[in-house]
Amino acid sequence: MDLDDVQRMADSVLRDYGVPMKVSTISAVDAGWTIAFEGHYPGAPSFEVNLSGGRSSAHHVRESLKRSLAVGD
């Protein structure tokens, strides 16, 4: 997956599950990704998710983001 794919996936998870956050940065690190989120509201905490690159399929990224953001179907 490339940066644009990860961005789309992160935005999709936030939108699909109504998470009141937005993606602030995405960085490629050690064969994986670090995705930083910030809240939409002043004073809302920021959050960072580290995804390992060993299994970087779209399904793995989406499920890892859902688990890290504590959302589910």
C-alpha cells in the first residue's frame, strides 16, 4: 500500500464509524505506517496508531485501525 491508500483507508474508517477525529499526519516507518489523528473539537486528545508493515493489505490496515480506534461493526 502507498501513502494515498493508507490515507483513504483511515478517512474511510473515521467516516464509516462516525469517529470525531481527522488524520493529521501519516508517516512511513520501518516497513509500516504511523498515523496520527487529531480531534475535531478544541481540547480533544490526539491519538497515534502504529501499523506494522508485515501485513499491509487493505483488510489488515482497516481492521487494525478499527481495533486501535475501538470501533466495530
